[in-house]
Amino acid sequence: MPDNELNAVVMPDGTIQLEWQPVSRKIYPRQLALQSHIYEQYTNDPASWLFYLGFDGQQKLSPSLNFWRGFAGLFCHKLRLTPDLEERRGDINLPLTDDELAGFLNTAPLMPGREYLRRAVFSELWAELQAVFSREIAAYDGSAAEFIRELSPTVHLAGRIYFHLVENKGHEEPFAFLATYSTRLNNEGESRHLPLKYALEEYRDDNKKLLELLVTVEDAARKSPLVAELLDSGELFHPLAWSAKDAFTFLREIPLYEESGILCRIPNWWRARSARIGLSI
């Protein structure tokens, strides 16, 4: 008797429907369990299954479901890197860029209803992901970090530390690095960025708060020799002029920093290059 595999079907109106389809190959227990969990969420609340799929890791799924997991996963990635998420809760507006949208449209695998995919379909589904998060976090009694950890225990929310890399034109060292931290939101819902050295002054009488601020840096230092050296030497708290080699090491390690919850602000040309590499793989 053939096993059943869960597939995503694009309907003419752009909605996504989940259907079981028999396959000749063996579906292993972990995939069966994940498929059943996804389908249960879909039948209980058709509006929210895609949001939860984005947190479901890398367990093997059908090509169509894996594609939609990547789409929802991008939303979840941007969500956890949203500054001040605890204060903002559901008051967020995460952008889906034109390049990202085009990338999904161009790389969609063969699936039933693929011909119905349009830019508007992705935009509407993205808006639904935002609506689901806003609804779910409004009903959740705990913190935003606790909410995210329940969905994915290994995920770190963005902290208040930012790493900046800019071109240093006209200088011997072609790049400049600066670490900053964000202040808490004011009454207008805005925060300021200050060089990290000022945190040493702000929290000089409160070591616990300083350690809380630096927790994302400590986590990154366990994975990155570059960050470990900057932290141990104290250079992290000062502006630095960097060679192209230092800058390239930093740029390659950005996924590690973001995984730890550090927000990175870098030249646009590197983001564009990374996107092209991602699409070519």
C-alpha cells in the first residue's frame, strides 16, 4: 500500500490548499509525523498553518511544502530580527522586497496550480503571515521571546546590539566598523542608536543589565573568533578601521551574528551579491 505525501496546491483564487497524494517511495516516520502536524494545523485554522510551517525546521517534506516553508521561513527570519519586538508586539510591518518576491516567483517548483502564482499571491500571503502573528501575540500572555521559543527553541530574538560596516573611502583602510546599541522606545515609539562604549557608562553601576545587553555578543563570540577577539580586547567598544580582509571575514560571518540576535547594517552591494548567490544555488 503506497504512503501518502502532503502537498500544497495553489487554487485559482491564489489560496493554498493542502492535499494528500499517494507516492511510490517510502515516507519515514519523522516526515509522517510532521506532515500530520501540519495538516492538523491546516484543518483547525486554515489561516495560520503557513505561519507555523515557517518555524518547522528542515525535516524533509514534499517540494511544494518545502517551497512554502522557505517563504514563511523568510517572514519568521525577519520577525525574529525585528528591533524592539517585545515593545512593538503585533505592531509590525515587515517588508517583502521586490527582489525577494521575484525570487520566489522564479524559483517555485512544479506543483498543482503553479500557473496561478502571481506577485499579488505572494503579497497577500505575506500580509496574512503578519496578521496571524499580530493575532497570536496579542492573545499570548508571555513575552515575545517566550512565544518564539515555543515555536523554535533554538531561535534568538534580535537584541539591542547592532554591527555596522561602511566603506571608508579615501582612507588607507577601506572599511570602518562600529558597534552600537539601541535605547528603549520613547513615547513616540522611536529608539536612538548610541556607540556601544556609552553602554559602559550607562550601566557602570548595574552589571546585570550590561550583561543582559551583551548576551547576543557573548553568544556570537562562542561561534566567531573575530567577535571573540573584539570582545576580549575591548576593541568592540570603539570605532575601528578595517582592511578588506577583515571586512570580508565579517561579511561572511553575518549569518552567525544574526543567528545570535545581532542586527547588521552593511553596504547594499553585499546584500545584493548574497541574494544572487542564494538564487543560483
